[in-house]
Amino acid sequence: MIKKHNQSILLFFVAIALISLGSCDPARKYEKAETESIANYLSSNPTDTFKLEPSGLYYMNVLTGTGRAPVKGDTCHVVYTGKYLNGNVFDTNAGGADLIFELSEGQIIAGFDEGISYMNEGGKATLLIPSKLAYGTSGYYTIPGYTPLLYDVQLVKVIPGPGK
């Protein structure tokens, strides 16, 4: 009888342990790794003068443009190169057609959209975009989830939106 009671207690504690382990958030591990990779990148590139925005976007002005600053609904023409933090390029339109989109209309990833909003026509910037402002936890095609991205961008042209 006591042996059966001890087995029941043991099973109870095993069940509690399994429930506790199952409730751990595995995303925390990936979020921590992403935060560490951003910190490592920034410490390895001390001459880069990124400004951390409240959203979590890191913005670095490379060349101040002299033209129009885009506002919501303006059409933006952009040349960009997207890279991983290790420098490997995953996408670019340099030497091809401009990326054309309306600012703040949800047509591109949030961090890219936000970064362009800080620029003036003719300007260049580098954006370090954490995954929460890029492709999130699930990723996109060859870009894994929880992946911070670097974009070198040039705002080539700004066309005022309707009524502006």
C-alpha cells in the first residue's frame, strides 16, 4: 500500500515537471540569441553610429538628402541592398529598377518603412532591423525567423501622395 502511494506521488511530481517544462516559452531562447547577435554586431562595428528608435529600429544616416521628406501616402523610389549581420547579401535592386511603394501603407516590412520615413529625397541610410520589425518569428523564404536584417538604402525620389 505504501509502495503504491509512493508511486502515485512520484507520478504526480513527474506530471508537474512535464507540465512546467512544456509551459516554458521556447521563443525566449531565439529572442535572446537575436538580441545577442545585434549586440555583437554593434560592438564589432563601433564606428557605426546607429540611433536606436523607440520601435527597436536602429537607424544610421549615411548621407543627408536635400529633397522632400516623405510622409504617409507618398510614393517612394528606393535602391536597397539587404544583408544578414554577417554581411551576406540576401537581396538587392542595385543596378535594376527602383523599389516603389507608398509610405506607411503596409506594403513593405515595418522597419524598412519606418527607416525611409526618417530620410529626405537623395539621402542614404543604413537600417538594422530586428525581426519583430521584419519577418518575425516565422521568417520569409530563405530568411529564418528571429533574424535581424541590415539594409543599405537610398531614397531616390519622393512623389507626393494625393492631395499633397
